[in-house]
Amino acid sequence: MPELKLIAATRIVATPAALDAAAWPQGALALRVAPDEALVTAAITADMVDDPHAIVEHDTGFVGAWVESDEALDFLERSCEWELPRERPAFAQGSVAGLPVKLWLEEDRVLFLVPVPYATDLEERMS
Amino acid sequence: MSVPADNLMTHDQSPRLIVDGEPVEFSAGDNALVAMLRAGLHPTGGGCLCLAGDCPHCVATVDGVSYVRTCQVAARPGMVIKRHPLNGAPPLPLNDRPGPDTIARHLHCDVVVIGMGESGQAAAAEAQRNGRRVIALDAAAGQEVIGIYPGPLVVARTGDGMLHVHPREEITIATGAAEIHPVVPGNHLAGIVTARAATQLASAGVDLGRVVAVGTLPEGLAAEQADGELIRFEGDERVEAVVMRDAQGDELRMACDTVSIGLGLSARDALLRMGNGIVAVRVVGEAARSSDIPPCPKAGMVCHCAGVTVDDLESVRERGFHELELVKRATLAGTGTCQGSVCLPYVRSFLADRGEALQPPFTARPVTRQLTVGEVAAGSYHQATPRTALDDEHRRLGAQMERAGGWWRPWNYGNTDREYWAVREAVSLGDVSTLGKMQVSGPDALELLERLYPTKVATLKPGRSRYVLLLDERGYVMDDGLICRDDETRFTLTFTSGGSSFAELWVRDWAEGWGLDVRLLNQTMSLGAINVTGPLSHELLARAGLDDPPQYLHHKIATVAGVKCQVFRLSFTGEVSYELHHSVADSVALWRRLLKLGADLGIKPHGIEALLKLRLEKGHIVVGQDTDFDSTPRRINHEWAMKLDKPDFVGRQAILRTNKLPLDRQLTGFEMEGPAPIEGELIWKGSDYAGDVTSSAFSPVLGKAVMLGWLKLFDDELPVEVTINGRPARRVPTPFYDPEGARARA
């Protein structure tokens, strides 16, 4: 299990339309964690979101690790009751090993994200 | 007893397993039961064997696991089998328990087919042709389904752990039919097998001796047909003869070594009866058949698992138990190892014979097999307790960690008194990262908060904070915290550590229900928070670069010790206090720098134990500890936190109504000499029960015990003199310490 590392990201809460229309920086992962919330792995400023009341906050509240696909799927088969999306890439979130985990699934690897307060538990449960 | 590994093969290399400490040879393809029968051993001493996993007569302890159906496990060299005592339960292993490390694998499909006989294979093929994703589970392949649960979820036991199969559309039951066992005197003897079992044993080369067949003849072996009505089996431990009665009423005794039983088939439908109503369940093949009903038993053991005889059935029936479900409950027939596979046809037959309509089989419930603790626990995780970013720091400083408010928190750092006095006389740090923190923004943000909170939010100016109660519709206190106004349309809310998750749902639910245009961001786990408290807090913050800290109940964004913080001035301890909210990535750096900067100021971190004492001296409540489920602001003496002249807020109508009722009890302060009583101690007025203590501590600064507690009114008055723990105590106003709040506002 690779070491979980702090993820520098931005959390944006805005109208769904504003999030739909936003253009995120090239190479950033933009995870739509809710219709009105996105977690983007880049520095985002308020002027990038067309919503004057948007909450745009730099966030270090998640840790994450990339895991090779085979290893990740083996772990998820043992620890995740819900069905993973079959397309790639895909975003999914829910209880994994009893923890609130967000997943970014690519063909050959999977990004596990978990709130910092559960980092130790995820490391223990993945090892 | 242990057997050396090199002793597990005979000289001609036949593999061996160990039964009750003795090596037993087996042949390739044998299951454990066949191996034992080949050696003339019956796993439980007696009882009709089916070799199909239906009956309770072949269970044994295999490799330390009790109640294993030996007909369902392949024989392995070195397998250790302990036979179960006849008509008794095996002793639980005390030192040899299987570890709770059994894994569960989750599989997803459209259709799960249970049983891969002819009908199961056909059903699976049909589903696949229709484009369905199919998972097939087959006991013969080592996948033993033990239950169907809501979800739907089908759980199967395998040699490698548990399978948790989640079908989207359908569960197809293709489990076939079980053979009906005999119920007559002597059915506990060894040497009785079902017709299918006789065929299997013969084909495996087990010497059955002289075989007499009752009912359907077994295939593939020579057997003497016994005609007439089965009366009893005779023998001493092992069957020696079967006694039949012919049409003329004469008994015919037939000597034998083995009796083959062909009394008909009963649908193997326990999973069907379990899954009905949970999900679409389809049954195919023999499992869908109407079960044969055997003749009503006249004598003998009906349920070997629970030791229920025909006489027992008669007894409960005479006492008024005429329904199948009631008979099951009264006798426990059908609740044991085989879950009714053997007894159910006979109980139905018995009731029908006594004039009751033939009743459908009773509802089946998981699980159908005895499981180990590890198998039951497979795939489950204990609830994780989150840790703040400072968790390692606390442990490094020797903190005793406890779960409090749903988080791991430092209870103390080894010396609560020193921590306490550091707050009262010097400066101290507390990790309050666990507090709920939520941002609210939007054109309707003020409207939302006005409707939610009983305070007048509109009067709160940007940069100011206010203590607030959060009430439910009945006017009961759910939580408390702060409203901090950042600008005209943006606010920061704080909640208690334990109440923050529900409070977030509460705020979101109301915002959505009212259709208000707001944005909500929960930052509880993204932001750390350090409380700097004590009379030297100003000095410490000045050293950390904050020369112009906010005034009491104000807040501002500032850089403290190189870390960007939102600084809130408030006080829970009764001393000058600042909460520094910051990115969790900076928590450790901020904590360490502050400790270093305050080293010569006598700085020490304080834990929850000291904090609870400090806040009690100020009379501050802890929601959930000092409040009950029905605590109104009036009952907790917090009417000052509520503005009833507001047009409306959640709980207002209920409070207006209940305020018309006489007050029955109130949360009040008490003091007494001597040590503090325990929390929960009863309060007495003379010999009358008067209430109970919710918070209690000996106050070092006041030199006496101080308490909060619920006190009943007597003749519309709160008594002043009471007794707690057999000692006199006095009701006093709160705060106990610094009632003017001069120290907190200094």
C-alpha cells in the first residue's frame, strides 16, 4: 500500500450550472462530489466560477494514494459493498472498508482519497 | 493429540486424515464422511445419512471448526476430525479458535443462480442468453449459500472465505430436493442411509454389506426390497434389522447391514422461503416441486437437532399449539442444525393427520449453516473513530487518548492539575479541531439562519460572533455553537464535536426544504482548530505575530506563527481564549510553534478532563451531557439565548405553547464542601427525589465541589438546600467562577 499523501485541492460549492460551466486547469482532477460541490486538485480562484456566492476554499483535508488497478480492485472487492462503475475513467464515492472514501478509477490505476482524520484507519485497513 | 506429518501417508502412499486421534486412510475423491464410513466410523454415532448436506447426522469438528457437514468437505491429508457426541453438542474450543480474519468478497451481477444441477445450469444459460450477468453458486463446487438478506444480498461460504453476492434483478433457486428421512423407533442407529446416499457410497466402493431398501430402490447396487409399512429399526448402535408390517398386519423382520431409505422428496426450499419478499426469487427444477408428505409418524425421533419426539408433538398440540409456526416455537423443531430439513415434512404430516389443513412450510431465516465468528464478521468493519491532525502530537506528549464526541481526543497529558492551572494562571493550548465548522453563503444565507436559530441573526455585524442554540421543531435543544458573520451574505457556523454531523444534515435539510438559495460547505475535517487560552494568551499571540487580536466575540483572518488563521475570540474555559481555525496541513506546525513560543510562559496543552472542569466552573453546559432529549431553553436556564419576538424560527411555536405550562424542573448549579460526587448522583430534598447531577467536579480555584444538575420544583419553587450523596449541598447561581466574566473579556 503506497503511503497516503496530503492532497492540495480546492473545494468549490456553487450552483450546479456554474460548476457545469467551469473550466478547470489542464491536468487537474475535478471530482464532482455533489451536484453543487466539486473537489479540484488545483488552485482555483473565485473568478473561475460563475457564481458570486460560490464558496471557493483551498483544502488540505484529504489524503490520497494511487494504487495499481489489480491491487486496488482486489482490495475493493473485499472492502466495498457497492458496485464500482465499469467505465474508465470514473469517479465514485461511498463506504470502503467502513470509511468515507472517494475513488478516481483509471484503466491502470485507482486514486483513493479519504479525509485526513481517517488516514490512519485507511492505511491499516489496506495493509 | 498431534500426529507427525510424515506419518500421514501409509507405506503405499494412501493419504490419511485423523479421526479422534487415529489415522484413517481415504481414497482420491472421498469427502470426509465417505472416508469415515469406509473405516466403519459414523460421525455422530448414528442417524440416517443423506450425503447431500441436508441432515444433521454427519456433522463433526473439522480442523477446529464445529458443526461441519463432513459430506460437504473433501478429505485432505492431515485433516483433523473430532466426532460430535451422540445427541449432544461438541465442546467449544477454548484455545483453538479460528481467527476472525476470514475475508469476504463482494460480487455484483444481474442474476445469481443457486445450485448448478441440470435446472440451475439451464436457468443460468437462459439468463446469459438474455444478456444478463450471471453468477452461479454451487455447493458441490464449494460455494455453500448460507443466507439471503435484504439488499438483496446472497452470502455463501467457500473454502477461501465468504462471498457476498449482490444481484440486481433476480435470485434463481435451483437447489433441488432433499430425501425424506425415516421417523420410527431406532432411526438413531448407524447404518441407515437415503437411497441416493446408498448409491453414492456404493459407487465410492464403500462396503455396505447386506442392503435392505425401504421404498424406492437405490440405483446401481443390489438391495433387498422391504415391502409394507416401516415399523422400526433394530440393533445396538448399528442397525441389524428392519421391521416392516404387511397388509395383514403381520410384522416382518429383515436382517441387514445397511438400510436404504427411499420415502420421497421434499423441496430443498429453505432459501426460497428466506428470500421471498426480499427480492425477485425464482425457483426452478426439483426445488419448485410439491414436497411429498410422508405418513404421519407414530413414534420415534422427529427432530434430531432439538430432540423432539412424536410424543412431544402430541404434547404441545394438546396444549393448543396447532399452527406449524407455533409448534416450531413450542418444540424448537426446525430450529437446529438442519433447519427443518429432516423434521419439517413430518411435522406437517403430523398436523394434517390431526385434522389441521396441510400448512405451508414455515418462514426460513438466515443462516442455514453454523458459522464461525470469523465467517459472520467477514466483510464488516468496526466504526472508525476519526483523529485530528494533531493526534500524533498528543500521543508523543504522553496523552491518554479517549473517544469523546466521536473523535479520538486527549483526555489528559498525565497531570490534569497542571493543565488546569496553566489555563487559569498562564496559557494553554487545546485541540478543538473536532468542533463542527460550516460555511454558509448565498443571497438567502441570512434568511436561512434567521429561520433556523432563535437569535436575531440580522443584528450580528460582520466580524462578530454569537453563541447560539440549535432547536428542533419541539423547541428542544439539539446543539449549540457560534454564528460568525463574515460579510453580508456569508457566515461561519460552529457546532459541538458530537453534534456536527447531524447539525449539517439539519441545516441542509431545512435549506432544501425551504428552497433557499444558499451554498453550504462543511469544513469540519478540513480545518484544524487550536484553542489558545489563559491570561497570557495575548502575550503568546503577540509573540506569534498577532499584535491586534480580535475583541471578545469578534473574529478576523490573521497570520499566527506563520499560519493563516481565522481567529475567533470567545471563551469556554472562563479565561481569555482564541480559537485559531486553519488548514489541517498546518496544524502540527502551528501547534509546535505556539508551544515553543510559550515555553517560558508556562504553556502546557490541556486535555478534555481539565477542559470539562474549567467550563463547569463557568457553568457552561455540554449538550448531551447536561441536556436531555426534551430540554427547552427555559429548562436549561438559557432563555437569554432566544428572541421570542422574532417572527419565527424552528421551535418557536412549540416554545410559545410549552411556556404556558408551569416549569417542572430546571438545570441549576450546586456547590458543596468536600469531594465532588459522581455524575449521575441523585439529588434529594429531604426524603423526596429532587433530581440528578449531570456534571460534577472539585474546583481547584474555588476549593469546593461544583455541579450542574436537574432540579425539580416543589410548590413552584426550586429548593435551595438539598442532599447529594448523603451530604448537604446548596443551589447557587452560575457561573461559579468569575460571574462577571471579567477574565474572559480581559
